[in-house]
Amino acid sequence: MSETVLELKNVTMQFGGVIAVNDLSLEVHKGEIVSLIGPNGAGKTTAFNVVTGVYAPTNGAVWFNGKKIVENHPRGKMKKLYGGTNDGLYKDHLEPTPDKITKLGIARTFQNIRLWKSQTVFDNVLIAKHLRRTSNVFSATFRLNWAEEKKQREETAELLKILGLYDVKDELCTSLPYGLQRRLEIARALATEPSLLLLDEPAAGMNPQETDELTAFIGKIRDEFKLTVFMIEHHMDLVMNISDRIYVLNFGALIASGTPEEVQNNPVVISAYLGEDDNA
């Protein structure tokens, strides 16, 4: 039986009178590439925002590696599950912030590229490495953390080599072609050392050649870094070529799931999203 990495159980996200996600349940298994598709406004990015702690759901919960990490809660009524002040996990109500979700091993990219525009390629990735640093203000001020800093700079250089970005490491990120900026954003996510990678429309704005390269790239990093990938994407060639399984949302509700072939031939999906061939 496949190991479940991510599970959403009856997740609902409501904004006033608008239900963006409606009673969504799904699973992502270890090593899979799973896609979440649907028309614009179907609730896909909202679901990602719930998983990554941007929103606390109106109802339901999110489980990661068998542990509940997000659930609906009334603000301000929280009891800590563990001692200390930095774990961010709560017993009766969970209110983790996105940085704490990332520390658990979930990284994401965004539909609109969000790189540090004034920084180089190298520094964009190195900054993400800081999430795993053990130094504090005192050790950083007196350079007592030099060994850790040196190690992270070496790891950043190695990551850029693996991802084909080392030759442009000293370039400003905004000077890169669009496809390489997308790749850099994924590199920055990988620098946080995730086991689950969430990609929000990684092929948005790409030409056909860039999309083909991205398809191969996603498969490569899945294998190279032993990742599980959960992806939102509108580019159907990419989705159908790379996904192990697909979930389909429409108006916030799950309308279908299955293999690419099953989804592609599902009449409900065809009617709601993929469209029918009038000449068929």
C-alpha cells in the first residue's frame, strides 16, 4: 500500500458568502506527481494556501506524513502541543504559519514569480537556505556561525549545478529568460529541503519549448531529490504527460479523480473543463 504524504479531509474555505473550496478530500502518495486541475476560479490556489498555512480552513483539516498540521480554528484560542516557543503546532487548534509549514518539509512556488528581484541567482537560493540555519543574532554578529554559512554556500552552489543554473549564478535574477526564472523559483523551493513540493502553474507564460523542458525538469527533480510533487497546472499536455493521478475541481468541489486517461475520458470533466469536440 502506498504511503500517504499529504491528505486533505473535508476541507472547506469560505470567504463571506463565497465558498472557494467545498468539502475537498484528496490524497497524495509518496513519490507521486499529482495534478490539481480545473477552470479559473475553481479553488485550486485556495487549496494550496490552506495546505501551506496561508489560510485556516473554515472546516476540515490537512495531514502531512500522518500528522495533522492545519485545521479550522477560532483565532486566539490555542493550546500548544509541544513545549518551547517555536514549534507552531497546537493541540486543540492548529495555527501554523507558512514558514513553519515549510520547516516541516512542504515547499511551494507561486503562479506569479516571486523572486528577490535585486538579488543574484545565487543569493536567491542561499536566502532560502537560512530557514535551516541554527545560528542566532549573537553567533551571527560574532561570526561564530562561519562553518554553517560555508556549508550552506557550498550546498547552494551544488544545487545550482544540478539544476543547470550555476553558469548564471552571479546574474541578477531578473536578467534571466522567463523559463530560467521559473527554474530558479523551483531551485529556491528545493533549497528548503522539502519532501513535498507544491507547484502553482509552473508552465504559466511559457512557450512550447520551455514547457517541454519544464516537463522533463519536473520529472528529473522528482527522481533526483526523491520528492513528492503536487501541482496546479492549466497546460494539459504537461499534466497528461507527467501526472500519476489527477484531481479535478469545479466551483470549489471535487468532480473527478483518477489516472490521466480516466480523467481525459470522463464526460463530467469534458463538459466542465476540457471541452467537447464539435466534430466528434
